[in-house]
Amino acid sequence: MTSHHRRFAPVAAFVALALSLLSGCSPLPVAREAGTPMPRPSADPTPTSQAGSPRGGLSFAEGATLDPRADISWGDGFVADDGWRAQASQRPGRWSYVNAAGTCTASYRGGALGDAGGMDDREATDALIEYQSGDDFLAPEMLTDGEFAAYEGDGSGIAHRQFSYTVNEFGYFMAARAFVEADYSVWVIVTCEGEPVGPVAQEVLSKNVIAIDAPKE
């Protein structure tokens, strides 16, 4: 691909930060069948949306029409937020923040998707969540639709898939989107210990946005 995917600051208050691509391009796994009984997930923090355009929102169906050269960017909404502090990362394409109370961590990734094996955006997103969640993944039926906020959108967002659960005082939330045509993916994982993960996930999703820009001719 010739386009440059990066993490960006959507408004003047954000400082521009570069994001390099991950080099891994291994095939995505197919979501496994449901297994043992699981805890009930916490409340879905985002609504479903199927409306929008590449400059604003993008549904899963619209992903099939995305230009392979499109530039997809994370907007870092916590870089100037006093309620969150950055954590050092040695992994290209990944970064994380911990909240001021030290109870929750938000970890982000943006980079190459790899071979999607003929899956569409929705199917590849589900497989991505299962793969990246590892032992935290409970069952496919826990996945629900949601959306990332879109940079300079019309109120619609970037469709994603998400799931969450709470066991004792540990809460886990993950939201992700695979863009098969652009060979790119984004995800965020929020974990909390001793604090409800749902409201924190809401804050994370509301302050960190995704932009999809058409390639310049």
C-alpha cells in the first residue's frame, strides 16, 4: 500500500503523533463456537449505526467500497487529557493510557490487517477480536454492534464490533474494526480493576475518533 496510516490529533488541543504500521500479515483465525457458560457482559456503551460516508461514518457494508489507498487514522483524545497519562510502549502501532486513579487502562492499536481469507469487514472484525482478546474472549454471541466516533462526521460513526464482561471486580471491554479493502484495522481494549468498565469505555469511545480520508489524486 502506498498510503500512510497514522495516529492523528483531530483538533488543535491534540498534539500530532505518528503511528507506523505493524509488519505482521498472518491470516486471521475464524471465530470459534461457543464453549462454557460465561459471565453476563456489561452494558453496550455505544449505539448501532449503518449510515454515513467515507469522510464521516462508515458502515460494515460500505467497507466493501472503500478505496484500498484510503488513509485511516486514530485521533488521540487523551494526549492532552489530565485524567489520563501515557504509558511507554515498545511496540510499533500500539500505545496505551492509564487513568488518574490507576484503576483503568486503555490500550490502542492501528496497523496492517493481513490476509482476511475472503471475509468481509464484519466477519474479519469478529475474527480480529477473538484473536487479539485471546483468553479474554468468551464466546461469539457476546459480540454486539457499536461505533467509533468519526472525525468531522455528520453524527454517524464508524461501525465496529465490541464485547465486554465483568468478573468480580475485573472489567474487560474491546472494540475493533477491520477494513479489508484497505488492509488495515483498529482496536481498543479497556480494562478496569475495582471500577465499572462500562462508563470508562464510554469515555474512551467518545474522546478518541477515527478518520477515513480518500486518497489524494
